[in-house]
Amino acid sequence: GRNKHIESICLYGTGEQCLRTEAFGEMTFLKLLRVSDVNFEGENFFLPKDLKILFLRVSKFKSLSSCNFENLITLELDVADGVSELLVKESASK
């Protein structure tokens, strides 16, 4: 499909949109994903294994436990309750 060549996605919502993440998991070239003010449906959060940078500003999500963060370099989480964390992991090759 056409979504196999997308490397970067920025989604900005109003807090009322609900998305499922299965399509993100199929985007094998996706390296950067920024999502702001969007809610996620479903039990699992799907991401491609080669994702490098993930920014999430959401009011709720169930879990990130189904995600493969093996190649992730930067993860920024900003959850509606005001908790914000920036986690940086350098790859072994650096």
C-alpha cells in the first residue's frame, strides 16, 4: 500500500477524535510520529519496530506494553493529568 513509504506523521486533534493504531504498525518506514490531543481506541497500541521518535500528547490511552521500543531513540509523553516525561535512550552504536 501507499502508507509503506511514509516516514513522518504529525496528527493534531481537538481532543474529541478517537483513533485506532493498527495502521501505524503497518507503516514500516515510519521514523517519527507526533500525536497531539487525540484519544486512542483498543487494548493495544501498535507502532512499527523501526520507529525512532515518538511524541504523544493525549488525554488517555490504555497501555504501551504491546509496543516494541527496541529502536526508539526519543519518547515524550504528555498525559492530560499534567504528568510529562522525556525519556532518551541512545543506541549502542553511538
